[in-house]
Amino acid sequence: MSKAEKYILTLWFISNLLIGLFIVRDFGVSYDEPEYYVYAQNSVDAYRSFFALAYVPVFGPHDLPNYGPAFILFPELATRFLKMTFPNIFAADVWHFSYFLLFQLGGLCLYSLARRWFNSWSAWGVLLLYISQPLLWGHAFINPKDIPFMAFFLFTVWSGLRLADSLGAENIDVSFPRVKSLSFPRFRVRESLPFLRSPQLILAGGLLGMTISIRLLGPLSGLIVILYLAFTLRQKSLPVITAYLICAAVVMFLTWPYLWPDPVGHWMDSLVLMARFPWPGHVLFNRQFHEAESLPIAYLPKLLNIQLTESLLIQLYLGFSALVFPLVRKRLKLDLFLVLVLGALLPLTGLILSRATMYDNFRQILFLLPPLILLAGLAVDLIFSVLKSVVFRLAVLIVLALPGVYGIIQLHPYPYVYYNSLVGGTGGAFRNFEIDYWCTSYREAALWLNANAPQNAKIGGDGPTDLLYVYLRSDLQRTKQTGEDYDYFVIPSRYNQDLNLYPEAKVIYSVERKGAVLAVIKQPSP
């Protein structure tokens, strides 16, 4: 990577952070966040127990301890530190910016990975497709679970491949007819100990441990690294892999307080819960409500096709074709093959065929999108191999980013409700698919009430009213009395509650974007 390339990339990174700082306060608290704040506080305080040796700390609330807190420790510590200097700082804004920072770091990591296989123009195309997805941009400010996991998944793959490079691993072409069976000589664990002094291994193993300590799907990123080490280093890989896993296990234990009293038992409990995760709600898909455990097989393919930008979809389908031909011609590098197949295509196929339990559209598998964008990068790289003119190449980059940037601006601060033109945009998806499933529009409703409601007015709401009350003026009364006693009642459009609750009441304000109603404010008794 040249100095000019590094300077441009640094400028891009800083510019995005400045944009994030400027707009972060526009995003409302999302549905899951309040409990995550409590979980983070409990997790940080748990270290006072000295790894549960002094006493068994509080882990809750609810089932959250089954998700490791490796990331959320940091925004909690940052919030505590900032409050010492800025006591009135709004904690949610600190959290939101921390997600966005991880999202941007993930972009740098994705660019670095893309440069392993593509030229700088193609890598920029990959980065712009990533950063301009309204779905990702929106989640990057409100999602304490899936965005951190996506970013750490990237970090783990990136650091693992760099570890292999530092050990002299020679990348090879994928050639199925010539794949040889792997055989490993006997070795003792102590042969792995010298590798534990390697900074590259400590970084790679530590990131894997943190990724697992965010979600139990984390080992998938480690599997990509392990297979690459095994096929490139062959007999020499076993001590390295062992040291890698030891480091990961130690970091996972250190960053996951729930494991401290009973590491194996609690880890298995978490695995069983995640494998059979219950979700009692309903999912709106194609205008019908479905049980989350019995979704149609078209659920995930259709949502991917209508929630990603048109420019990414075109490159994805072209990229899949571009993947097949290098495989046939035996010109696809092993590391790229593992990232694309294990990082996206196989998991995605398994989820579709198994009709896995999903809700909130497909936010749980956002971590599959960066590998899919790398798949699209194959097509972008082919385009740039034909186009040599700088003007034409810049035009291609603009075309790749423009649909997403336009959507981000039009839907701000709710770009995660984006749907593309295949379904008529967000307005066409309204009441056909999930929109503001995390009720972040409650912030805008609260700001309208702050500006228009008389003093001491009684405010009520449906669903996660904490997301509303946290923004209200101090004089406004948060009440849970009967409907006749409300001066204003806030209702989300999810499950068509805006139509079902107080149907005769007057709608005095509606939070809308591009023809889709996100929430309404009604006056039950004007």
C-alpha cells in the first residue's frame, strides 16, 4: 500500500468519524439498548469479584449473560470516564458513537482484506459498497450486538491471515482435484509455547477470543484462519493453531464474567440457549405475519434482494459468476475462497435451507454482508480490469455508492428501514415488511412533545416506552393510567398498532420517511 493510498484512506476514516460525531445525537435509543447498558454496568462491576473468587457477581439482566460482554465493556468504561469531566453527557450518544467507530474500523479492515486480492480501485469499490449500505449505516448507530460482532468477525479474519503471512504461509490456488489429505505429526502442547510470545499470534488469538465473547458464532471466523494455516503451513501448523486457540480461550474467559464460576458448564448453557433461542413474537413478511420459527424458505433471499442497494445486488450476482470461473480454472486463492465460502455462502445456504429462526429482518446475520461485499468485489475487479481511464473508474465508484448515499440522506436518522426500488422503496415495503422494528422513531416523537405539549401533560405509549421517556421534558408526566387520562399517546406502526390502538383518536403527529409511517402521536381525549 503506497503512502498516498494510506493518506487518502486516513482522510476518509477521519472524515467519516467527523460526520458520525456531527449526527450521532440524531439517533434514538433502540429497543435492546437499555438492558445492554445495565448488562455492561454489571459486567464492569463484576471484575471487583476478582474473577468470581471473592463472590459471585450479578450477571443479568435476563439471558444477556449468555452473550459475552467483550465489546460493551469499552463503551461503559468510556461513559464512566467521560462523565467525570462532562457529567451531563448523554450515555446513549457515547454508546452510539462506539458502534459507529467499530463500523468504520471494520471498513478499514475490509479494505485491507480486499487489497490482498484486488487492486486499489477495486478495494475502494468494496469499501464504498460497504459504507454506503443504508442498512449497515443505520445499524452502525443503534445496534449494540450485531455491528460489534460483524466488526470483530472481520478483525479476526484479518489478523489471522496476517498471522499466517508472518509465519511464511504461501497462499495457494484452490484446486479440488489435487487436494491432498492433511497429516500431522505427533506433537506436545509445550511446542506451542514459543508461539505465545508472538505479538501477531497474541493479537489474532485475542481478537478471536473477543469475537467468541460477543457471540457464540465467533468460532466461524477462527475456522477460516485455522483452515488457512493448516493448508498453507501443513505439518508446521499444529503448534501454531494450538497456541492460537489457547490465546483465544484465555481472552474469552477474561472478558466473559458469566463463565468465571463454571467455565465449561456456563459455556455449554449459552450454546444450548443460542441453538434453541426462543422468540415469541411475529414477523411481518410479504404482508403476512409469521411465527419466527416457521418462516417461508423465501424469507432470507427476498429480504437480501430488497434491503441491499441495487448497485450491490448487481455486483453480487456478477461476482458469483466471477467466482465460478476462477474455481474451474483453478485461479482462486485459498484465503479468498475460505472467506467467501465459509464466511458467507455456506452459512447463508444453511440458514435458507434450514429455515432458521429469524426476526427483525436479518440483523442477526449482518456479519455475512462484508464477505458478500467481497464477493461483489470480484465483479468490481473485472470492471476495473477493462476500464483504464481514471474518469471512468471514478464514475463507476460514484455509481456504486450513489444509491446507498441517497437512501441514507433521505431516511436519516432511520436508514436501517431502507428498502430498494425492487419493492418500491421504503414506502412500498410499509405494512408489507418490518420497518422500524427497534422503535428508534420514539426520539422524534418525544422531541415533538417537548416542543408542543403543555406543561405537566400526561404522556403514555405502547411498547418500549422507556425509549420515549428518556427524551421527554422533566415536567411531562410519564403515566401508565387508562387511556382516558392520557393527553398524548405514542404508538409505533409495528404490528399495525398505530391502526389498532385508539382507532378513533386524532393523529396529531406522524413520524414518517418516504411514505412509511414509523410512529404516531394520538390524543385519546383532546
